[in-house]
Amino acid sequence: MKYYIIAGEASGDLHGSNLIKALKKEDASADIRCWGGDLMEKAGGKLAKHYKDMAFMGFLEVFKNIPTIFKNIAYCKEDIQKFQPDVIIFIDFSGFNLRIAKWAKEQGFKTNYYISPQIWASREGRIKKIKRDIDAMYVILPFEKDFYEKKHGFPVQFVGHPLIDAIENTAVEENESFRKENGLDPEKPIIALLPGSRKQEVQKMLDVMLSVKGDFPDYQFVIAGAPSLPDEFYEAFLKGNKVGYVSNKTYTLLKHSHAALVTSGTATLETALFAIPQVVCYKGNWISYQIAKRIITLDYISLVNLIMDREVVKELIQNELTSKNLKKELFKIIGGPERERILSDYNLLREKLGGSGASQLAAKLIVENV
């Protein structure tokens, strides 16, 4: 069968790649065309558009790039028509994907959604579009099943979280060779800096993350470079700072870290699954933040706290993200009872997420339902 998959950012590329591998196991003749990234292409998808050309963060940034977004939408529709897939699979990326889903349904294409849009966080009214335009939904967070089925009467399948598979299936270097290869101190424990994957957020995050480095002389700070950004982009942050840098090796970095400062997003859950205590950071464009604050109805912004429905890890958001606060919270998690409490909560988190096999289960259901 022919599958058309649309993912629009780094996390979607990761989960899309594992879904492609699983689809090929379920359907040996699978012909897959996709919007995504290097991982999806490597897994066997024919890349129609790279997510680097689509990822705009925040309301203001989206507004500035409206002409590009509409060009991408038009091209996507044209490309789908040419490919004529048996099913279109949407991965998160709701602003773009729900537009395509409406059109696709009108054209008679079968529509599946893997990794739900976060309508439980904001703009819940989008459930009307989902009910109208999506034939089947596969969710990855345990509370989403009740949200869709009990609150909105829309049946979904909970398949578990694919990050568990992604982490289990990713080979990481040994500690000694990793440090040697990347010029890191062989003895000092590592504090990982995960500032995000988009230029706007990295620029806002890294300066404040690096500002506390001098308060922790017994530790080495190491920046995780995102695959979506070139190494040259990070040079401005490396100059004058005695700080490590690794590119596209976030999982290996986390595996060998003692603690982490993490920009809110999928990375917060990845860090938790590696059992690394963290402080969650977020500071957006002022206008974008003011808009978001008025439409997002959640008590927390990190996936860790959302899944557990309580504060497991500290969140420093917007004006709270200061050097003083970051220093205070980082001291708490490098040792002592707070660190032990977080690690204990991480075990409960993993239990809530279910076991491995999310990608394979989703693929099996997709193939069965086409």
C-alpha cells in the first residue's frame, strides 16, 4: 500500500522514522512518501519536504511566515494528489495538518492521526475538525484516551509512548569514548543544556542557561546541538564560554549526564526517561507568550508534570526564568532529597506510559484499518 506521512518538526521526524520502520514490517510492499527529516528519509521514506523549511515557533513567528506556510500547504495538496496514497498519516503539527486533513477528507482520502494535536492544552474546539476530518486517531499519552472518549465521544486507540521505543532502539557511546571524542573533561560530571531545536528558542534559552555556569565549578556544562541547526549557529555561544558542545547526540549526552536544563517540549520527557533530574525552562517572544497565556488552560507546560498531574520537575516560565532562580533550582537537583524524590517519581512516570512497542502497535492498527 501507499502511505503519505506528514511530520513538521524534529520530534515528529523521530517518531515518524520509527513508524516507517514498523510499517515496513507490517507491510512488506509499503511505499512511503513523507514530510519530515533525515531520520524519516533514512528509515525508507521518500522525502517531499524537510521540516527545517516548516518549523516556526510562536504566534508572531507564524504570522511573519504566512506566505511560506500557504505555499507549503498548496504544494502538499498537489503532491498528495500526484502520489494518490491509500492513507494519509498526520503526526502532531496540528496547525498545518488539520488544514490538510480537511482538504484530504473532501477529496476522499483516508486520514489517520498518530500523536494527537494538543487540543487538551488549548483551542479545545478543534475537536469538531478532528471528528469531521480524521478516520482514526492513535494517542500516546494515557490521559488522552479519556479526554477524547469520555469528554468528546470520539474513539481513539492508546498505543503507548514511542519515546520508550526510540530510547531503547538508539545506540549510545560508552562514557569514556564519548567524552574523549567530544573533548569533554574525563572526570567532571555533566550538566546537559537542551535549549531546543528552533533558532528563536535556542537564542532565548542558552544565554540564561549559560549564565549560571560559574556557580557550578565542579561540573561541566555541555550544549546539545539540534540536528535542525548547523554547528556554526552555536559558535556565538561557545566563544568565551568554557562549555562543551555535541551535535546530534542528545541521547548519548543525556545517558552520561548528572542533571539537565531543558527547554519545555518533548525533551523534558526524554530527559525523564533517561532518569536525569532536570529544571524545565521556557521563555518565548513577549507577544507570543501573552497570547499563549490567554488560550492555554494547563497547570503545567512540561510533559512530565502533565502526565503525572502534579509538579515532579520545576518549571521556570517567562519572567521566572532568571539566573537567580535557575541557580537555586539546579543546586536542588544535583544532590540531596530533591534529587532522590525526582528519580522516584520518574519510575512512576514510566509505569504510566506503558511498555514498549508503541510504533509497532500503531503501524499494525493503521495497516488493519486501511
